[in-house]
Amino acid sequence: MKKSILFVSFIILLNTQLKAQGCVAIRTVGGLNTMEHAMHEGMELDKDSTNWYLNMSFRYFKSYKHFNGTDEQTQRVLDGTDVRNYNKAVDIALVRVLNKKWSLGISIPFVSNERSSLYEHVGNVKGNPRFTTYSQGIGDIRISAYKWIITPKAGRKGNLLAGIGIKAPTGNYKATDIFHYSLTATRVGPVDQSIQLGDGGWGISSELNGFRQLNNTWSLYGNAYYLINPKGNNGVSTTRGGSASATAIKYTSDVMSVPDQYLVRAGANWTKNTLTLSMGARYECIPAFDLIGDNTGFRRPGTVITAEPGVNYQFKKINIYCYTPVSIFRERNQSYPDILKTLDTKVFSRGDAAFADYSISLGIGYRF
């Protein structure tokens, strides 16, 4: 298996977004946040040598299908009351291989979001006009250090790589736009949490990446990633320029949460000459409860399971690739405010969230 073919999956995993597909989707933090199995030989260097890797990727998705729990609210699309999020992101990642054990990486996302809805404006009634809010700019940057636990060596069929990183709150988590609260009147307020450029908190990322080569054609991979966000909420209002209700304040949903997020991936690669095809599954989640810190504030906890086909092609020092995760399971879980309200009123409460059917990631990596 060619070294550059193997290395491209590392680049993909560093730069294909964790931010999945919609309101629940995991936020952009400068890449998919894992360094992949396929560095099997791609980063095996001569003694005292160093290398740089640069990758640029583009991601797109549209979320519009609403779920409450696992139940799809199909009437929302039929009535035209669905919320539509359009996300475009360009990610730039630079990795420095220090030696056979250690490497450092930085990944920087540039994001453009568009969100159209009825309920955030005049009202969620069929026939009301639809208005759009926007956010554009840099997202949250992540800097990481990686160490081989099982190093890639000639003749060795598997390896294991661990990483730890810092996620900086460089993305604007207070982005605002114009909301139409009547047909003739507007006000300025923070845009929805799903299209904010950052979450407003420092985070700690941890990951583990494994690779196993079966033969000259087939290999297996697995990745796990967790982002700890200790900050409870960022204080940004969820009222879109209005005043918070007593109910929202009581259950803490009047401000935006800074949630944890995690990802698990696994799959297989098939390689022939300069072409590699892959098929895997990925599980992405925003939990209702964080590992550290409180859980106050508005969030849309949930899970997305996708089938993830991919293709990449290598030239001498350049790799191009395309990955298209397709949703096979979507669930909007109860949030902490939902649970507080349920316990208080003795009536089950759970909000909904919009998801996409698929996302598209295109990219190019260069080794120099």
C-alpha cells in the first residue's frame, strides 16, 4: 500500500468535520479531530527527518428533517414550517512530524452558515413568510499533539496513535442578525446556536486511532474522539433579541450551553494501485450531560449514525478525496432543561432538532 495513499486518510480525519448534519450536529472545531489509521507507513520517517503536511477541505450539508426522539416530524416539511440550515466550511490543517514518535497539528475552520425559518420570526404558521439569518467567519481552532503508542514500522501490520489537544474559543459565539418579529418590525439578536461560529469555551480533546492491515489490498481502521467542554454555558441569549420567559429562565434554556461532543468511527479500506475506496460507519453524539462542569443552558443533545463511503486518489505528493456520510439513524434526546421541566411538571418534555440526509466533504492534501 503506497505511503501517500495511506497518509491521505490521516489528512481526511484531521479535516473532515465532526460537525455532523444539523441542529444536533457536532460543532466545527477545526477538523474531524482524529489522525487516522492510514498513517501506517505514511509517517514512518528516516532518523532525524521532519515533514510537513498541508490539507484543505470543503464541507457542505443542508439540514431540514425534524426529529423528536427517533420520530421524524414529516409534517414540518409538508407544511413548509421546517427549519433549513445550510453549512459550508473550508478547513485548513497543517501538521509537523517531529520524529518517529511525535507530531503536532493545527486546524483552522472558516465557516459560512445560513438558516431560514418561520418560528424565529413572524411565527411558525403555514403560509407565514420565511426569513433568513447568517453567520460567517473563523470557527474554533484546535491545536493537538500526537504520539505513536504502537509505531508504524516495516513489516508491522498495525499501529495505534493517541492524541490530546486544546480547542480555543476563536469562533464568534455571539454572532447576531436581524429577526422579523412582525411583518413590519425587526430587531437584532444572537443567531441560533446551530449556526454560531463557536461555542465560547475552552475545550480539551482526546483521541485514539488504530489501524490493521489485512493484506496488500484490505485494511481496517477505528477512531474514537471526545471533546470535553468544562464551561457550563456562555451566557448568550436564546431569545433572538427578545426577552426570556420565566419558564426559560427557570429551566436555564434562556442561554446557550457549551456541550461536550464525541465520535466513534470504524470501517474498511480497499486499495488498488493509486486508488483507495473505503466504507465505514460513524456514531456522533452531543450528550445531555458533560463529563466536567454543569449542564445548564440550551442545547440539542442527540445522536447521528451514518454510513460513510469514501474515495481517494494519490499523485506523487498530492491526494484528493471525497467522503459522503449518509444518515441511517437520527435521534434528538432530552436536554438538561427538558429533564428539569419533566421532573417539575410531571409531563414529559423534549424539543426537536433538524438533521441532514447526508454531507459532502471534498479535499486535497499535500506533503512537503
